[in-house]
Amino acid sequence: MSEAILSQGVGYAVVLGIGLFFSAFMILLSKVQFRYTTYKATSAAEFTSASHSVKPGLIASGIVSAWTWAATLLQSSAVAYKFGISGPWCVQILLFAQNAAKLKINAPHAHTFLEVIKCRWGKVAHFTFGFFGFATNIIVSSMLITGGSATVTDLTGMPTQAACMLIPVGVVIYVMIGGMRASLLADYIHTTFLFAIILTFMFTVYTTSDKIGSPAAMYHMLEEISKESPVAGNAGGSYLTMRSKSGLIFGVINVVGNFATVYNDQAYWQRAIATVVLTKDPSFPGFPNHLTAGQVGAGLPAPAAAAALLGKGGAAIMLVLLFLAVTSAASAELVAVSSLFTYDVYIPYINPHATEKQILRVDHYAIVAYGIFMGILGLIFNAAGISMGWLYEFMGVVLGSAVCPIAYAIMSSKANKWGCIAAAWIGVACGVVAWLVTAATLNDGVLSIETTFGDYPMLAGNLASLCTGGIITVVSSHFWPENFDFDITRALHAHSESPAEEEAQAREEVDSETGGEKGPDDKSAAPTALKSAAASVEVAYNENSDPLKLEGAFKLAVRTSVGLAIVLLLLIPLPLFFSSYIYSEKGFTAWIALAFAWVFYGAGAVVLYPIYESRGALKEIGGAIIRDCFGGGLRAADKVEA
């Protein structure tokens, strides 16, 4: 877009203001958590993993928030702009749910998956998969900052360098203050806003907009544009078909690059496809010119559509939506990197006897350092001209080879150590070679950012990396199987706290309630509170370590993830692709109706259900706050296991 729609002041207000708001919100949540619950962010286990006691609804909301990042939000819009409705069919691969459930069974007390690998296979494997773990965080963080800064700059004119360095500031502050549990609560707030804004755009596009206003109007506009500017490789040149060569290639790249971890919200494409028809509207930024390839690669079709639909208000809403998505994902990356550094670098190799205070200090240092590093990464990639879209498709080339080895290490006692290590390194080497050779072959030996961003080079690199790593892992584990006893990893951190430490922690909670003052009733009150705290610890331990419940969760994960993967990967897209079906007006309207239903279901699952499942704890905490504020004082029994 040629001219910024909003002022730089709006850009700085959103980037700094929202970040500082959530920082203040974290301070409030931390105080409420400290005073009215049994969980304290001063514990390393609570800070990095929320004491392994978060309920499913809040976890689901946190996952939605963390994975609604710049890449999924903007890239889905970009590919819809280029390929039509086939582009953003970025399926949600739920197979990772099996790994998560199996990890809980085989290593219920582990802080990171790398701890399990080190316990099972030693330092060489730990270094190998540590490289891929940190590489994942670096690439994801780079996408967050490059995509976020590009949109902030485009909408407000704010300097890209300033956006890169300031976006992480607020996130660093609130993650340091609240830790994992408070960050999940902030993610819940993010998710609520995200769904509200997505529904606003959907209803605007399909019900109230004077530019579109209905599925039928959208259908006829897309038909007209397909005739004027047919999409190369699509059936009939139409935007209304799943038969798209480039869309299929992107789908494979997306599945490989995000295998086992992609989060997709099917609502994005409704807003994204609107960009295509709005290019003919005088209100479209840059009219009568279309977006350039560079702008599409930076993920700018969605902000352009928002501005065309709702003017400055739409641009401001899109800016807030994007910033919430970026900060949510960035908070997840900060917690992940700090956990990896603390539990997989600092403790095993620098200070094996670190105290709780030292661990928390290192966590905080790692968060600040990585926040600064994220900003620097954004500066580097922006200066080099590497867009979010390039990074999004490239990540599978580097990371795909480690998917199968890690899955086997966590799930199979037969996994071969040296086979899995070799699979990861050989796979990434094959992926990079295939990527570069294909790019050079198709472009007369020219290697550049543009030529390496082609469909076929990225496809070749992604497939070579994933398939090579997978084949070597499966073959080596089949012919030279190990017979690992997972009881070894189940014992990892099983007794990290002695009874004396638990009692000391509980006594510290009692002291904090009474302000450290001793009175005549302390002798009776303290043991009661200590017993309550110890009981809460035991309850949490039992709930998270019940083998029957964990095995049931694993079986449920297998059934649902395999079933949904088959439906979303095979049964829906492939018949539509091979039949070259172009949607009729009724078919397109049904597609839109299904998408609305999907979004409402998602909102119920991650916005309403977390409140329902925690209704008891919320009621108890609310009652404790009222008694604390209006008389009666805080009782030991008011400590809630939220």
C-alpha cells in the first residue's frame, strides 16, 4: 500500500500501549494468584510450566492464542489472494496430540522434551535435538517480528526498525511478571478479542458491507474477477475451486513445515478472499494498482481488505488483531526459550545444583535476552529483504527432518539412538540440497531470495527433509531396535521436592498471609494451612500422574487426530481437487455457512468453556476477594487450587 492509513502515533500507541496494558494486567493477576490461590510464580515449576495443573479449556485457549500468529493470520490471507479458496486450506494436524499425551505418560514430570531425550540417549542426542529446538524458536520468532513489523509499518508509517525492537517490549515485561499461568490467562483475553474481531469482519463482509454484503454478492464478484484475471493453474482460472496446482503445492509445504504443530482457524479465508474482489473498489489502498509480489509475501492483503471494508476503523482493528496475535505467539516463544535454556543448558551443563532462586533468575535473564534477540532478528531479515512468507515456507526445509526422530524418541521404546540422530542431520542436509539444486535448475543457475522462494524449490526442500528423516528413523528402528524402559524417564524429577521443602514452601505461604506476624492463634492456624497446602500438592500430583487417565487421553488423541487428519487432508480436499469442481452459488453459500458454524464452535470451545470448567474456582476466588475487601479477612481455607 502506497500511503499509511493511520498515523505513526497510532502505531506507537498500539505497540507500546497494549503491551504495557497487559503488563499491568499481569501484575494484577499475579497478586490475585499469590493471595488467593495455592500457586506462586516464585516457584520455578509454576513459572515455567504452571505446576502441570492447568485445565484443558484454558490450555486450548492458550494454544489458539499462541498459534494465531503473524504467519497463520497473514499468510493464509496472502495465499487466498493468489490462489483463491484453495490457498488457505491449511489443515490442523492434530497428530501432535498423540505425542503430547505420550510424553505425559512416559515422562510426567519433565520440564522440556529435550530433558527426556537427554535422559534416554545422552549428550550427543541432546545437542542434536537442542539445535532443532532452538532453530524452531528462532524461525518462528523471526516470522512473528517480520510479519508484524511489516504490517505495522504499512498501516501506520511507523519505522520498521522501531516496530521490530518495540513489539517484544511489552511481551517481555508481562511474561517476566506472570510466568506460564498468568501468560495463559492473558492468552485467554487475547483469544476472546481475536474471536470478537474475526466475527466482526465476517459479519461485515457477508451481511452489512455495502461493498459485498452477502455470500451471493461475493460469489458473483469472484466469478467476474476470475474472467478478467484468471488464476494460472486453477480449474477454469477460477478463485472458487480447490483444483489449484499452486494451492496444492503450498498445502504440501504447509503440512511439512508445520507438521504436528500447525494451528488453523478456518475463519481466516473469509476475510482474505474479500481482498480479491475489493481490489476493484476505489477505497482499496493503492487503487487502481494491485498489491505487488513483495506486499503479498509480507502478508499485506488482509490489512488492505480491512482498510477497504471499514476505512481507518478497519485498519485500526486489523492492527490490534495482528498485535494481539504476535504478542500471544511471542509470549509462548519466550517461555519456551527460557525453559530450554534453563533446563537444557544452565542446569545440566553450568550449574547442576542450582537453587530455586537461581533458576528463576536465569529464567528472567533468558526472557530479556531472547526478547532483544527477537528484535535483532527482525532487523536482520527486514534488511536482507526476507519476508514472512519466505520464512514460513522455508522452515520445513530446516526443521522437517527432526519431526519423526523426536516423535519416535518420545513414543517408541524401539527407537534407535544413532539412527534418529543421523536421520535429523542427513534429512536437513538433503532438504537444503534439494531446495537449492531445484532453484538453480529452474532459474539458469541463479540463486536469490526470489528464485529460492519458488513453489517447486520449496516443495522439493520440504519433502526431501521430512521424508529422508522419516525413512532413516523408521528403517533404523525397525532393523536395529532398542528396548528402552520408559520407567527411567518416568522417574525424571519425580521427587524433585523433599517433604521438608514442601513444608517450607507451605510455611512461607502462611507467613505471606499473616505478613510474617506471630499471634496467639498461629500455632493452630499454621498447621491447618500447612496441611491444606500439602493436600493440594498431593491432589495435583495424583490427577496428573494417573496412568489410566493418561492412557485414556492418549487413546482419545489417537482416535481424534487420525480421524480429523484423514478427513481434512484426504476426504475433503482431494475429491474436490481431482474432480476440478468449481463452486456454484449454492455450494459457496453452504461453504460460508459452514465456516460461520466453525467459528462459533471455536469461540464456544476456547472462550466460553474455560469459564464453565473453572466456575467453581472463580466463585471461590470471587468470594474470597469480597470477604477480604469488605470484612472478615482472608482465611486459610480461601486458598483455591485454581
